[in-house]
Amino acid sequence: MNIILLGPPGAGKGTQAQRLQTDVGMVQLSTGDMLRAAVKSGSALGQKAKDIMDAGKLVPDELMVGLIEDRIAQPDCAKGFILDGFPRTEAQAEALDEMLARTGKKLDRVIEMEVDEQALTERVVGRFTCARCGTGYHDKFKRPRVEGVCDVCGSKEFSRRKDDNAETMKTRMAAYRAQTEPLLPYYRAKGVLKTVDGMAAMDEVYRQIRAVLAGA
Ligand code: AP5
């Protein structure tokens, strides 16, 4: 099964995609994670993306489409993938339709994570991840079981994203409203859109997503 998790910054896309990947074996394709890896490696893509990401704006479509097209073609994606952070513009959505049609794949569901905008800044400002394995945590909503130690790999090193601050969130939200929100009617018209309550507790959001997938 191939799905998209769609929602604003901090809606919980990465949290839920990680859990689905662990439980169901679908592959999480987070364009944000891919770009951050490119920035860290100093590749040509990373050099182009760094300042744009730090400012909270969107990286150009042609770079993103090439990135996801290469990734979807990898053999592990044959068992199903979760797009987390892509598409983010109508041009990306159209390019995705075209690449799926060309490779004989199909999009089974687009899951909108509906959230209250006011809660999102608190979510992203409190977020941190394990610097070794990438597991996500939150100062208030999801602390490690043992303080200062990653639940999954035992690392004691954590990192915070440079764009996770209240000021940059304003630009990220504006980009979401102007460029990504129009994808909701786009996918509704195709009959694949379902909505879950992204304001519920993490386990309940996950239960709702699994229910949507069970009915797909
Ligand atoms: P990206 O990394 O995709 O960031 P984003 O869309 O802003 O999404 P986030 O990762 O911030 O949020 P999330 O929904 O995954 O939330 P999470 O699960 O972590 O993109 C970063 C940048 O890269 C973009 O700004 C852009 O520059 C560029 N980019 C990426 N893709 C692009 C594309 N396709 N085109 C162009 N540019 C692109 O949750 C957040 C926090 O809340 C966590 O701490 C979590 O523990 C907590 N939380 C989650 N769920 C709940 C809950 N139910 N209750 C309480 N807390 C919760």
C-alpha cells in the first residue's frame, strides 16, 4: 500500500510514519529527513537546500521531484511507502501522479492530519531527536523513558532542528497554507482523501490511521 501523510509542520506526520514503518514494514519517505541528510553530507543538493530550509521556505519543485523519483524506484519501496512531507505543491502532486502511472504504482490513500494551528508551535519548539538513530521525542509530550537516554538505541546525544523556532514557524505555516493546503481538494476530488484527528493523543491518532488503512 502507498500512502501520503498530509498536514502542516508539527502535525505528527513523522511520528506516525515512524510507527507505521516499524509495525507494518512500509517504508517512510521523509523528504525533510532526506534534505537534512544532504545538508549534513555537504552534497550539491544540501548546499542548495540549506538556507531555504533554515528560512522555512520550500525547496524548488524540480529538486524535490528528482529526489523522490529516485527513492521510489529503490527495491525496498515495492513493499509500500509512506510519503511524509511530499508532495507539498500542486506541481509536486502532478509529478507524483505521473511517476506512479509510469511505474505501474498506485496511491491508495492520502491521510489528512487535521490539527489546531495554535498547538503546532508548542509541538515543534519542544521537539528533539536522537542524534544516532533519529527517534523523535518532545519535551512535554514524549520524553525518553530514562531521562537523557534514547529508548531505542541507548544514545545520550540528541539534536534540535534549526528551523524549529517560533519565528521560522510563521514562514513554514504560511508556505503550508499557500502551497500545500490546496492539495486537500486536489486529492478529495480523486476520492483518496481521509481525515484523522491529529489533535488526539499519539496512540489514538495511530489507531485512526490504522482504521483508515484497514478500510482502503
Ligand atoms: P519537514 O522535515 O518535512 O518538516 P515539516 O513538514 O515542517 O514537518 P515536521 O517534521 O516539522 O512535522 P511532523 O508533522 O513530521 O511532526 P512530528 O511527527 O515531528 O521539512 C522541513 C523543510 O524541508 C521544509 O520547511 C522545506 O524547506 C523542506 N522540504 C521538505 N520537503 C519538501 C518538499 N516536498 N518540497 C519543498 N521543500 C521541502 O511531531 C512534532 C512534535 O510533536 C514531535 O516532538 C512529536 O513528539 C509531537 N507530537 C506528534 N504527534 C503528537 C500528538 N498527537 N500529541 C502531542 N504531541 C505530538
